[in-house]
Amino acid sequence: MKGNLLAGLVQLLVTLAVVAAVILVVLVPFALSQPQPAAVLTSFLLGPLDSVRHLGNVAEVATPIAFTGLAATVIFRSGLFNLGIEGGFFLGGLAATAAALLLPLPHVAAPFLAIVVGAAVGSLACIVPGYLRIRHDASEMVTSLVLNFAILFAGVFVLNYFLRDPAAGTLMSYRIPADARLERLLPSTRLNSGAIIAVLACLGAGIWLFKTRAGLNLRIVGSSPGFATHLGLPSSRIVMMAQVAGGLIAGMAGAIEVLGLYPRFSWTHLPGLGWTGIIVAILARENPFLILPAALFLGYLQVGGNILAQEVGIPVEVVGLITAAIMLAVTANAIFQHPALLRLIRTIRQRGEASAS
């Protein structure tokens, strides 16, 4: 575990060096073109760190993507490139809202039980593509992408016909009961107790992955399928359990996001935090111990961009281009070294060659 952690920290330092280089290439020339170059650099780089409120905003942004990054880490460690995390996040939020509104939950345990329901229902978005891959050799990337949008349309249907508040004036659910909401941790921010759960989940997953036999078996199956077969490991069962675990985490993430931040469920589009979680997993090199710093880094970028747009008056589109350039430079190298993605590319290439011949 120490070796993996040390390697991850070295890679994280390399990532920070890349970020610094991109800032010099992208942000500094842009700042020099503005009337107040120092204000641009200060707002973006130091703004997220200049107050407790802004630090709370960073942690608030980092919480859901730490969960989805952890879900992606568990799934990708199995060797599959299952993208059902986005659908699981959406479905978890919807199911938790439905449970809080429709089920007679006891007041004390209402948030916990609603999160459990959200996790269980949301996990289907990852379980189904995983099962189709193992049982029928269907591409998990294709099936999970299609299923994400099927989940979205089904979820909007449920929201519209079963949870919608007709007095709200727009498509959103009835107000979530106060007993089912998560407690706030910092005033003037939306940081809630879900952040504590995220920290514990990442630490627990790291210990499980690197210090238990089950975690070792998962790493062997994901990195060396042939060696796993030689050892007699039940590869299909291990891979399937990883899809279940990742799906549960993704569903829990959506439930915590809704119960912690929103008085009503109003998502009519995929929220996108599942996709961001994949970036977090790639930045962390699929190491649960590095999920938190990777998520905080992306939260730092987002809050810095928001401050830059609000305080300096930079157009939101320009801020988006700057943060996107930084994220692209940071993740590009890691993406093309990702073992699951490389195996997927080889499989697609082999199937294309087979069909051509």
C-alpha cells in the first residue's frame, strides 16, 4: 500500500507541475490582456483560499465528485469501462427523493434510509451493463451510455407523473421533508454531513483495496485477467461485485447530493457529476486515497472560476475555456495510459478487424 501511495503522490506532484505550466501558458497571457492582470490571477488562484466560506464552497463542490470518482475507481479497477455512474447518480437522487416523499420513514433515520434506497436503486445503472458484458459480451461502454439516457427519460416521467408539485410552477418534486435533509456543516455554505461520509468512504475503500484479499483479487482480475484465470479466481463474480459496489456508491452520491443541497428534486437533465467523477478517478490514478485531493483540486478550479467571473467580470464562457484547458492538459496523459480504456480500444480494434475479414 505504501508503494502505491508513494507512486500516486509522485504522479500527483507531476500533475501539479502540469497545472502550473498550463496556468503560465493560458491564464497569464489572458490576465495580461485585461485592465487588471493582478486581480485576475489573484481571484482565480487565491480566491478559493481567502475565506472559510470559499474553502467550504470548494469542499461542497468536491463532495459529490469524490463519491462518483470513488465509484469509477472501483468499477475501473475490475477492468471494465462502465459509464453507468452518471445514470446511477441521477437515479440515486430521484429514488432518495421518492423514498423521502412516499415512504413512512421514521424521523430519526429518514436521511439514512432514503440514502440506502437511493444507493440500491441507483446501482442498477452499473449492474445492468456489467451483467450484459459478463453474460453476453456486450460492450459495457455502449450499453451504459444508452442506459444513462433511458434512465433520464424514465426519471423525468416519474418526476412528472408521480412526484411533481403542481403548485411549483415548473417541473420539480414536492418539497423534501426537513427530517430527510442532511445537516449543514458550515454557515453561508451548502457543505453538509455528506462530506464526512465521502472522507470515510474513500479511506475505507483504500484500506479495502490495498489491505484485504478481496481488494487484491480485484486488482489482479482488473490488471491481469489471464493471470487471474491461472490462479483460479472467480473473475466473473469479482467483476460483477465491483459493478454492484460502484453502482451503490454512485447511487449514494446522488442521494446525498439531493438530500444535502436541494429542497426539491428538479433534475430534468443528467447532472454531469458522474462524468466529472471519471476525471477524478483518472487524476487519482484509481487510488481511493488520492480521490479526495483530486476532487478538491477540481473543486478549487470551479470555485476559482466562479470568483473570477463574479468579482472581475470575466465572461463565464472565457472562464470555462480556461478551466477546461487546465483539466484537459492534466487528464490527457492519464486518459491514454488508462488500462481499462486501452483494453477497450484493443477490443474494438480486434472486432473491427474480425468483421472486415
